[in-house]
Amino acid sequence: MQVEEFEQILDCIDKKQLVYIDESGIKPNIIRDCGWSPKGEKIFGCRKGKRDKNINIIAALNERYGSIPL
């Protein structure tokens, strides 16, 4: 579909009926893969071997209702 055709279709739609949706992901436990130590000294540390679950947030925006977290 060409851009002009798509714009014509959008012109026929009531703007109050449009809903814009966005999704974002968050990692609650971010682990650093690097560190700092004085020159010549080794860095020691622990890190978990398993991966944690991500948190996803979805929100919608509509002219009639404003923003809506889902």
C-alpha cells in the first residue's frame, strides 16, 4: 500500500475512534557486567546464573479518554 492510499484511509476514520498503543519492557534486576578496581588489582564478585523475568507495561492513548495504562 502506498503512503497516499494509507493517508486517504486515515482521513475517512473518525479521530476519536483511533487508539495509539505503546509497549515498554523493564528489567527489574539489571546486573553490571563490568566493575572498577585500583590498577593491578582483580575484581571479585558474584552474579546470579539465572535470568529474571521482565516487566512489560502497555499504555493506550485516545482523544476521547486520554491516556489509559493497561
